[in-house]
Amino acid sequence: MKLSPILLLLFFIFSSLGTFALADLPSWSHDAGPCLESDLGLELVDLTATIPNMPEVSTAWAFKQKTDLKDNSLIEVEILIKKLLQG
């Protein structure tokens, strides 16, 4: 299959433009988060507040799996896991 010269020219132009078209991004950015004055913003805050802290849950769960089942600290870990999952 032979490509047309126009197609090759367009490919060359667009591929070379891609190397020179760099965005001027700021070194930092600020996200103010949801607007707490709107119903949608409050709903978003409430929704994200119900998401459990999964790294902490994972650590507590791994600790639970590694400890002896007769250990008293296991009860505290189970209570912590339930609290984290409930929000």
C-alpha cells in the first residue's frame, strides 16, 4: 500500500508540531474545593466524608490477620475497623 505524498506531508507537519507545542503550565496550582454555599457542594462534601480511610483500614486489617486471635488488642482493632468503615 502506497501512501499519498499529501498524507505523508500532513503526518510530518503534525508530528513535528507535537514536539514544539508545549503547554506553559504553572509550577503550582490551587484547588479551592467544592463551594460550601451551594447544595451540590455540601452534597459532595457529605459524600466524600463517608469514604473510609482505606490505608488505615488496610493497616488495621493486616494487623488483625497477623496477631493472635486471643489477644485483647484484637478487639480494639476490630472496633477501629468498624468505626472507619462506618465513617
